[in-house]
Amino acid sequence: MPLEEIKSRIAKAEAKAGRAPGSVQLIAVSKVQPNERVEAVLEEGHRCFGENKVQEAAGKWPDFAERFDGIDLHLIGPLQTNKARQAMELFNSIHSVDRPKLAKTLARLAQELGKCPDLFIQVNTGEEEQKAGVMLADADAFIAECRALDLPVKGLMCIPPVDEEPSLHFALLAKIAKRNGLQGLSMGMSGDFETAIALGATHVRVGSAIFGARTY
């Protein structure tokens, strides 16, 4: 049973890093997975899931939410400002806040809706041009800007470059979070979540290792 196996690996990694049991949240990344696979994981009692696209999540999760209590939904893909309202109504957490325009839109909608999901600021630790995320040099200022807008910033998120040692990026993200007094670290995926936990991850995003290969 992949879910149980991943949970037991997380528990071992927590113990090895001297961290409290249950201090790492497993986000089961259900993007482009068939509904029956997602339902099987829900039936096993897991409730925390990650989606990449607002549209896809909107087509899938309201039905599940009617049938399963306590679903905790995380947006881990890039968010366009025109989808911000829908995202705020659908998700409990958004991990991809990465630019002032989006932050201002979220702040305005939070006032209007009277609520706001937990927010993580995405940092482009590899400074990759094609990738979303605030650049390293701008991270501290952007965190301050989001806080000045009264946004509930819980932590930071990164996706390391595929061809680089992820631990360097995890350590860098942890350092930025620490100097800004942020607790949340959304980092680590199927191939490297144990390393991420050793370096302080509070949320790990695991998809294929739980659900099997994606079917596009």
C-alpha cells in the first residue's frame, strides 16, 4: 500500500531528524490522476491533497467534499490573477504566491470575502528564467510586502532545478524562512522528501509515489 509506505517513510525521516512525530504534513498530489485513484486514497482516510490547476480542482473536489469530511486542499501550481477568487474559495492553502500583482489581488479579495487561505511564497531558488517564484534577491522584500498587505503568510515553497542537488535548495529556503521568522517550508517531492524533512520541511508534496504514474 503506497500511502502507508510513504507515511511510514515520513515518520522515520521525522525521527531521524529529531523532529516531533506528525510535524510534517503529507500533501498527496492528485493532479491529472483519475478520480478512482484519488477516491481510493480518500477511502484510506487521507485528507490532504495538492492540485496544480484551479480549473481541474474545481471539476473534481466539490463532489468529493460532499462525500468526505475534512478535506484540506492545497494549490501548488502557478496562479493567474483572474483565477484568484475561485482559488480562494476552493483551496485551504496556496503555495505559489510569487509576485506583487497576485499578492495585491489576494489582499483585496481577502477583504471582500472575509477570509483567506494560508499562503506560501514561492521562491525561485535556482533562479531559473522559465520557472515561477520570486528571485532570491527579492525574497525578503516580497515577504515584507505580503505581510504589510495583512496576508496570512505561513511559509515558503520551492521546486529545485531537476539537475541540481535538491538539499542545497532546501537549505537555502530554510535559511530565508528563518531570517524572516516563518515556520512553514513546503519542499520535497516523491524523489527527495526525506532529504527535505531532514532540512526542515513542514509540507512534502508526493504524487506518483502514492498514486502511480500520471495518466495525461
